Amino acid sequence: LRKLVAYFTTTTENVTVMNQLGVKKDKIYKYPFSSILNRDIKDGLLKKENVNTIRQSLEITEKNVILAVGQFIDRKGFDVLLKAFSKMPDDCGLYFVGGKPTQQYLDIVEHEHIKNVHFIGFMEKEELKLYYAAADIFVHPTREDIWGLVVNEALAAGLPVITTNRCGAGLELIKNNENGFLVDVEDIDKLCEKMQTILYDKELKQKMKKNAVEVIKNYTIEEMALWHFKQLSKIS
């Protein structure tokens, strides 16, 4: 039997590293990694009145809504986001969904005198979709993520995404000034700047929302399964 050797990965960066380690490029296959289905992608952008209705149901009162999703662990960089948010105007609200904040994060809020920060806790997928729909932008300030599926979810909801240059999904899916921004890890001032750039430039924000939906259409579970079927058919 012919010995089959193939390497599957999700990012261009991984392809480069594997090649440097001696793996031939024709043995490396980069595939579209995802946890969302075609039906999870917005068919169109929500009208302002619909967004306002959702915000009212969630008791969101701020004009500009920033969303972050994940656990309160050091790797996620939520401490960086809190410090960046402390420099934002008072018409902004920051909503964390997905976990209970430890004392470290509560202390940052208290010591920095940060207003309009909301810790929502864990939510099931359908409930979480409401927060995606209510948000203006999504921020994932991770210090390290091999991928980061929340980026897929946010793009599917039509949200501009700001993440770091240590996020696999960000490196593959986010294009500066097109559907979001990539910032350096720990860069509080740059993160604050990019949040304001999107929130207070209506035309840019709308362009990014449309581009978010377009790019994620190639990163669904259906596309991932089809890609594997086609590639395995070729190399088997």
C-alpha cells in the first residue's frame, strides 16, 4: 500500500512554520476552520429600529455597544480591553458574555473608575446571538489563540472585529480597514484608537459590517466539510 502523508492546518502562519521545519509545501493543506453553519450567517444587516428593539429587550442603554465573549482567563486579554475601554467616551458600553469575572477584573473596574461595563455571564448560543445582534463591534484582545471561533461568530453576525496579531482567526479573516483591525498584543492605546475609529465613522462601520458577512461565507461547517471531501478525494 502507498503510504499517505499529509498535514492539515488552519493558518498561513502555520504553513510557513511547518515548511521551515522541513515539511514540503505540497504535503500541507490549509482548510477553512469554523463552528458556524450557513444558516448562522446574517442574510442582511439589521435595521436600526430592529437593533434598538433588541437592545431594549436586553436593557442596553448605551449608544455604542462593544461586545467581548469568552472566559476570564489571562490568555484572553480582557484586562487589556478594560484598560482600553476606560479611555472611551461615556456613550459606550462594554458587554462581556461567557464567564464570571474574577476579582482581578473587578479590581480593574474599581481602580480605573470604569463606567458602563457589564458582566453578563455564560449564555447558550441562541441567547448569545441577541448580544451579537445588539453590538456595534466585537473585540477579542487575546494574548494567544490558535484560532478563536468567536471571531467566526462575530463576523457571521455582521460585526466589525478588532483582535490581535496573536489570533489565528484574526490573521486569516481580518483585513485592516476592510472588516476590522488587527492590533499588537497589549497595545492599550491602539486598541482604544481602533474602537473609536469604527464606532465614530458611520460609513466605515457599515462597510465593515457588509465585508464581515462576505468573508465568513467561505468559513462555515458546510464549506469545511466540502473542502475535506474534495482534498481527501484528491490525495487518497
